[in-house]
Amino acid sequence: MNATNTVTPAALAELLLNIAPVRPVFIWGPPGIGKSSIVQQFAAQVGLECVSLLGSQLAPEDLIGVPQIEDGTSRFCPPRSIARKDPYCLFLDELNACSHEVQKAFYSLIHERRIGEYILPQGSIVIGAGNRAQDSAIVKPLSSALINRMVHVHLRVSFREWMTWAESNNIHPLVLEYIRLRSDHLWSQPPKHEEPFSTPRAWHMVSDALHSYGDHLSDEQLEIVSFGCLSPHHAGQFKAFHKQLRSRFKLEAVLKGEIGWPHKPEDRDVLYFLAQSFRARIARELPNERTAISEQQKQFAHVAKGLLKDLAAVSFEIAQLVVSSDEKESLPDWFVIEIVRDLPRLAEKRDGTQG
């Protein structure tokens, strides 16, 4: 399903409070961004027990139950996990991963809140969730009848909200500092082939591993953990960030002119990481329109131009990467124009091609 509007976790929590008590809600989103935890927190907030069913592991009888003979007639007995006396929140996780037979079994449960003769207690809430087809996950098309029985919401990752949560949930300081510097690495599109990819859940796993190693973490162990959880590019950058922290090279020191760009061959990965962080800082600090620039931003732009010239002297290729086009994070056009006016060759890879 295509997302025309997306919401952050905080906005989703508010939507659930207002919509879920009166209509079933389906949450769309890529793996690892917190759909399940948001539903569990919502259930706790409204004082309901959260009962989760995993669509990919269900058969029709897991919902409608098995028949029993009573007084010469049969009746279906739904499973104990569903047939409860008190109201609860029924979370149908990976709903669009179940078979069409199971989807049919959900029709009356979602629309009428009943399974056979059993009716969910008054005050119960039904919420579904699932990944999207473009996420390379196991999904099946939802029938139009099932789609039309729910309110659909598309969840997106929010860096600021995740950082607020992470700072109060014992996420490792190394992870916090890195994501604070490279917020664009919090999440990546799931790949079409089998390899790890970055999500808030993946960074949480990295954090747990780092806490487990304590002060005895070696470079090799960090490499194994990061490449085992994150997108290869992000893992390599995280490794370089760890190396940079242990070295004398800090982006703030470079920006202040206290040190220059690292130029030794063995520091190439650190140079690349610093340059990418430098690019992210420029994109964050400078406005898109030249007319909206403040005096402080003018000073930063002047320093950045000088540092780009210095970087080009150390590695012209990496300097080109700083000013190259990027769909996710582009530098202001006016700034790039001023840079390539002084260093025209930097424009060769502006559109991703060699001129």
C-alpha cells in the first residue's frame, strides 16, 4: 500500500487513543521501526492487556477454534487466548503475512468483533500491523474487504523522538553520539537481498551488545557486531567513528581550525567519516535560500568553504563526495554554486557522473 501521509510514533500514539477505541486500525511500516512496541505501550496506557497474534504463524482454526458437540449440535470454541471475559487489546501483528484463508477468518473479528458465537468484551480494541511489499518482507495482498474494514496509518521513523526515547532507555553512549551526528543512519531501506540493514531495532541490538562487552570492546568485536546488525555502509562508518573517537581527530576541532584533515593512508576511513559528517553538518546548518542566512551562518559557510578547499588538497575524490547530489540530504544550491565557482572540478560528480 502506498503511503500518501505518514506519522511519527508520537503522532501514531495520539491517533490510536482517538481512533482505536471506535474503529480497528492497521499500522503500515518497514521492519524494526517500533510498530509492536507502540501498540504495547498504547495498550498499557489505556489499561488493557495486549494479546498478540502473529499472522504469519496462524491457521484458520487458531482463530475460529475447534468444533465440540453439545446436545447433538456442534459449536466452535475459540482459543483461550482470544476468548476472554475482560476487555483487552488484540494486536494482529504481520496481519498481511497470513494466508487468504486466515484473512477470511479475520473478517468478522475485525468488523463485528466476534468469532462465531464469541463476542469480544465491550471496550476491547483491535489493531493490526504489517510491513509493506517494498520492504522485501513476507507479505500477501490484503483483500479489499479486509482493507475496507480498518483505518490505515503509515508510520515513519522520527530521529528526534527516537533520541528522546533512547536517552531515557539506557542506549549505549557510543550509539547515541553516532546517531546524534548521523541522524540519516538511523534507518535504511530494507535491501532486496539477504543482508542486515539499519533500523531503530538494529541500533538497539548494537547497543545491547556494546553494553555486554563493557570496557573490553576491541575493534574486531565492534566490527563483527556492527556488520552483523547494520547496513554495510553504516557499519563501516560506525567503525570509523569509533576509531575517530580514540584518535585525535574530531570534527569540532577541524571546524575550529585546531587540527587539519587527517592525511595518512591508515586514516583514510577516518577522513571519509569526518567528510560525511562535515557534509551532514553543512546540510543541517545552512538554509536552502541564500536570502535567509544569518550572520552566524555566513561565518560557518565561510569556514566550510575553506575546509572544503583543504579537503580537496588531501583527497579530491572525498571532497567531490561532499558536494555530490544526494536525494536524502542535499547541500543548498547557492552554497554548491559558490564552491564550484572556486573549485570547478568539484562539480564533476555533482550529478553522480564523471564529466
